[in-house]
Amino acid sequence: MKTIPVNTANSYEVKIGAGLLCRLGDEAAEVCKGRTAVIISDSNVFPLYGQTATNNLKKSGFSVVSYVFPAGEASKNGSTYLSILNFLAENHVTRTDCLIALGGGVVGDMTGFAAATYLRGIAYIQVPTTLLAAVDSSVGGKTAIDLPAGKNLAGAFYQPRLVLCDIDTLATLPEDIFRDGCAEVIKYGILYDSALFDHLAEKGLCFHRETVIARCVELKRDVVTEDEFDTGARMKLNLGHTVGHGVEAQSNFTLSHGKAVAIGMAIVSRSAAKAGICSQECCDRILNILEDFGLPTAAGCTAGELFTSALSDKKRAGSTIHLIIPERIGFCRICPTGINELQSFIEAGL
Ligand code: NAD
Ligand code: GLY
């Protein structure tokens, strides 16, 4: 098992290893004073891991209630959020009790936002069960729900008390969803760590789970500690995301987030190579690793279409968008880019 401390305003640990779900009760008791634990999960994950989590929490003296909602991004909305708050109130959950987010990023974001706002804030524990949640969404305290106008438009920065990542749960992930998480893992290599990138390039999908997840969490921890509220360095985590959001929106959200980010990273890399910001070799290595992981690198829509969708990116500041552009493997720069330059930048990378 690997333990990674996160020293944000409210500090906590991320524990990563095999079989950790069977320690959930004892771990929760360490960070939560109350006696009620509320498992929040989705309709795919709860049948797989809900019973183990419940039994284990009970063994450690918790009384356990569960709220399970239909799996998928469509549930990450105001209606599910309010249902969760009502469920907590009806079950007399108090401020010393704790919520357990058992699932992927959708469960984690929803539970975190409910925890941030119920009784003005109660404890929650992230138990990520997707690769994306393990390396990204469970760490760093961004919580949110979607609004009809766009994704993640209502939320809060609210750190968990603990992240418990049982790598065994990844075994039941559909391969396609695992690959989506790989796009985020590759992103960390491009952004910060050429040795991680090399390991991924060599091992492909057989990369060492615990070591790689722990390394990604360390990298995210470092960024989040430096910029907890996303005003500077944390923006780099958006590598591939601005253009990726455009690709996702153009597909009417039929293309997964991970695949859209892969396409976004490919487009910025090709454009960066054309502009001489990174070498052609660096760009080729990025395209090759994405393809080796079975991730797409072509958008299938025009620069104009992507430009229009990218304009609704909530990271836009007035007429400027901060593009994250690779200089070499392991280092990217933040480039404030005028809206009027964005379309030609995308065009060059298609
Ligand atoms: P998800 O939570 O929808 O999970 C994907 C699918 O896998 C779901 O159908 C789920 O039921 C299923 N699943 C989860 N774990 C499983 C398991 N172990 N075995 C079998 N099936 C399993 O999606 P995701 O990719 O984990 O997360 C995407 C969400 O994360 C988006 O809403 C995105 O906005 C959010 N996100 C948040 C942050 C953040 O910092 N808070 C960062 C990145 C993404
Ligand atoms: N996933 C982006 C962030 O946590 O900032």
C-alpha cells in the first residue's frame, strides 16, 4: 500500500493498494467521529462493492444507510443532488457523521458537493472505483453537479477526509472506461514526468497499477497544494481539455470525456509542433502513445465547429483562453491565447 499526504487547508491522506475496501470501516473510524456512515453510489458500482463496504463499516461500529442513483453523467444533476440532501435529512444524518463516495467521478463529484453543502459541510471519504477517479477526481476537492447550461457549473472546493483507493475494484471496469482513465494518466506523463511517460510507453495497458496511480496522485497532490483554488498552476491539468470539451460537445456527448481529452491532446501537440513549440519527435511520441492505448487522435469535425464549442469553456477569462501546450515530454507551458487566435491554432492541429 502507498500513502500520500495531501497538505491542503484541510489535510488528508490518499491510500492506494489492493484489498483496501476491507479496511474501509477502520479507516473511516479514524477520520470520522460520528456513528452513521452514508454510502452514496451508483447502480453499477453498488451491486459490485456495496455489500463489502456496508459489512466492513458495520464491523467497525457504524450504522450504515445507502443512497444509490442510476449510473452515468445524466444523474449528476440538481435533482439527484437534492434527493441526496433530502435522504440525509430524513435519516437524521448529523454534522459528525460521514458520507462515503463509492464509485467513479460522477459519484465522487456529487457526494463531495452534497457533503460540502449539507449542514454547511460534513465529512466525506472518496472511494474511487474508476481509473479516472483514482488519479484525478477523488483528489483535490473539486466537487460539482451539472446544470442544463453545462457541465460542473455548480460546485465547491471541498476536500475529503480520506481517499481510499482499492486497486482491486478496477478489475471489473469495462475496458473502454479503463482506457478513458488512461488518457488522464498519459496526461500526467506529458505534463510533469517523462519517466512516467516512458513507463507507460513501454508497458502499455499492462502498466503497474499501484505504482502508476500513486505517482499520478503525487503529481496531482503537488499541483493542488500549490494552487488549491485553481487560479494558476492547476490550470495545467486542463491539457487537452479546452479542445477536448469542443470535441465532446460536437459529438453531443456520445464520445467519452477520456477520448475527447485524447483528441484534444493530439490536436494541441500537432499544432505545437507546427508552431515550433515542441519538436516533431515529441509530438509523434504523444500521438503514438495515445494510439497504443487505443485512444483516438482525430476529431472528425472542423476547426470552426470546435472553436464555437470551445468558446463556452468555463475556463475562459473574457477574450482569453489559457491553452496548455507541450514543450517537451514532462513539461507544458500555459499560453494565454486570444479568442481570435484560437481557431487557427486548432486548425493547425487537425
Ligand atoms: P463514472 O463515474 O460515470 O464511471 C464510469 C462508468 O463506470 C459508470 O457507468 C460507473 O457506474 C462504472 N463503474 C465505476 N466503477 C466501476 C467498477 N469498478 N466496475 C464496473 N463499473 C464501474 O465516470 P468517471 O469517468 O469515473 O468520472 C467522470 C466524471 O468525473 C465526470 O462527471 C467529470 O466531470 C468528473 N471529473 C471530476 C474531476 C474533479 O476534479 N472533481 C476531475 C475529472 C473528472
Ligand atoms: N481535474 C482538474 C482539477 O482537479 O483541477
